[in-house]
Amino acid sequence: MESRWIIEWFQQFGPWAVLFVGLFWYVLRTSAEREERLINERREMLAEADDREKRLIDALNELADKYNIIVRDLSEIKQHLIHGKGAREQ
């Protein structure tokens, strides 16, 4: 009802004023829809980024565990070589 009154009021200023009001109304309506869509897309992207970050951290932790095993094995080998323990004594 109000939109009809606004259009009738702007008609006294000519077709360009009516066109301006119509386009302005359209832009406001589509901007809200676009903004809602962008907010949803951003939420999805953040969820994907969180998931990707979790997978990367898990992979890094797994690599760190494997690295620690290698370091421990190398330390044992070094100790055997330094102290002369190993196959020669057996």
C-alpha cells in the first residue's frame, strides 16, 4: 500500500523519478538477498577452512610422531656406536 503511494507521489516528478524509485526498490531487495547468500557462503567457507586446518594439524602431529620415533632410533644407534654395543659383542 505504501509503495503504491510512493510511486504515485513520484509520478508528479516524471518518469525518471518513478524509474529511480523502482530501481532503488529493486536494488534494496536484491541486495538483502545477495547479502544473505554471501553470509551463508562465508559460513560454509569458514567451516571448510576449519576442517582443512584440523586435517593439517592431524597430519603434522602424525609426522611429528614419526619424526620422534626416527630421532629415538637414531639416538639408540648412536649410543650403540659410541659405547661399542651391538653386533660385535654378540
